[in-house]
Amino acid sequence: MTKVWRKTAILAVLLMATSGALVACSTSGGGGTSTSSSDVVKIGLLLPESKTTRYESFDRPLFESKMKSLGNYEIVYANADQDAAKQLQQAESALTEGVAVLVLDPVDAAAAASIVSSAKAQNVPVISYDRLVTSTDLSYYISFDNEQVGVLQGTAIVDKMKKDGTTAGMIMINGSPTDGNAALFKKGAHSVIDPSGIPILAEYDTPDWSPDKAQEWAAGQITQFGSKIEGVYAANDGTAGGAIAALKAAGTTPWPPVTGQDAELAAIQAIVAGDQYMTVYKAIKAEAEKAAEVAHILATGGTINGETTVSGTPSTLLTPVVVTVDNIMDTVVKDGFYTVDQICTPAYADACTAAGIQ
């Protein structure tokens, strides 16, 4: 009995030791993976298009950098290439991946409401970024005072045309009809242009903000109105570039003032060269970083109040700034948006010197 008992006891000890070792291995391996996985929080970032250079060059990297500085975040990113149906699929994919917060810049403000509804059903808060989604279920909205953008553009072109005594008429190249912000730019611009007495010869809502479509339409208006076009309101720098291309192809003289928005590098260089009169500079760094801060608060279960409300949604509306050749150094260069070297490439060196950009 003693020998049997000893064998049984030894076997029990061995089994317990083996079992303990197996449990320890399982806990260490699984627990380590689980801990790492639970520490990583996924945040969705859905941007609308890439024709406007700001989204890939500034919004995305600035948002990702700030987000990762705030915690162990993984950014689930997608660009819809101006396709609302594609953006819906991207949103569904991000929600399936388990994002804690969705930062959404909509292609189509109305269509994107279904994305917000789907997110709400899964208890995922949505931050409407730059463009306002037509929904009452948003958790936050971060953008600029977009009607004021239009006011700034309209004021700039009206003042310039009156100063130069060139008030025969202008054409208006507005933004995409599916972009809620474009309607606000247009409204703000009209609030200044309509009472100015300067005739609007023709007006166009540019599908998808396409520079090519803006150029094609502008070329047709130049053929029709010729020298009567003494000003070009363009809602952003991409459409402004299309208009400038059409004006150059037609050999237009005298050259009319052309507005813009977004302070794209090509637009700043066009301003230095005298091809574009102004742009609206929006501090995208502040916008992207604020969105990241709000996403962090929401992802960690916090609540946040906006500086204001828009359509009942807590909101932050940043201040847009007019940039002309006279204040490039005090705006985009001072803020580190661009360096002098980036602006003043050899093709623009003489113009930069003449403008005091150095």
C-alpha cells in the first residue's frame, strides 16, 4: 500500500505541476495578447476626397499624429474619392472593425446621415469633421465658420474690383452641390456680392469640386462673355486653378481677380505670381488636433461641451483668414504651414523677391 500510495502521490504531483505549467503558459500567452489588444483603441477617420490636397497632405497626418500622442490608438483610415456609396461601405467596414469613435468628413451631407444612424446603433459616437452631416445624432462638429468664409471671399473680390474700377461683371464658380459647406460659402459670398451692384454674369455649382469641370465651364463663359468677365469668384483653390487655366488658354487680358480657399501650395504660388488674388487660410492643424482631442475624450468615456452649437450639436468653429500677397509671411509661413523654400521654388523666385517673401 505504501508503494502504491507513493506512486499515486508522485503521479498526482507530476500532473499538478504539468497542469500548472500549462495554465501558466496559457495565461501568459493569452493574457499578454489580450492586454495588448485591450490597450489599443481603434478610431475611424473617413475623409471625402483627394482632389483637394489638404486631406492627404495635412488633415490625415495631423490627426493621426495628435491621436497617437494622446494614447495607444490605431487609426482606421479611408478616403472615399468623392463617392458617397464608397464612403458608406468604408464606414460599415470601420464599424465592423470595432472603432470606438468615428470621425467623419462626409462626401454627401444628407447621405452620410445613415452612417451616423448605424454608428449610433452600435453606441459609436460620431464627430462631424470639416463638413456638417445632416443628422441630429452627432456627438460633435468641428469646422470653420463656413458662411464667414464666403463673406471673406465676397468682400475681397468686391473690394478689389471696385478699387480697380473693373465692375462690368463676374462669374461665380461654387462648390459641390452635395457638400453642405459649399452652400454656406455660396450664401456668405452672395450676401456681399448681391448688394454690391456688380452683375453676376453666370454661376455654376461644380460637381465633386472638380477642377476639370470648373475649367470646362469657365472656358464656356469666357467664350460667351469675353472681356465683360472682370472678376472670378471661385469657392476653393482647386476650382480657382481650373478657372485660371481657362483664362490663360483664352489669353485673357486684363487679368481679373480670382478668389480661392484652402491655401493650397499651388494657390499660394499663384498668388505670388499674380494669377490668383486671394485664398482663405484655415488653420487645419488646429482643426485636426481639436478633432483628435474630442475623439480621445469620447473614446475614454468622457463628455465634452462645445464653444457653440450648430443644429443642436456641440461644436467648435475656428476662424478663417484671408491671404493675399501682402500677408503670406504673417500667415501660412509664420504658422509653419509652408516654408519660404516650398513657396519660392526657382519658377517663383523673382516674384517672391518682389513680394518680400524671403
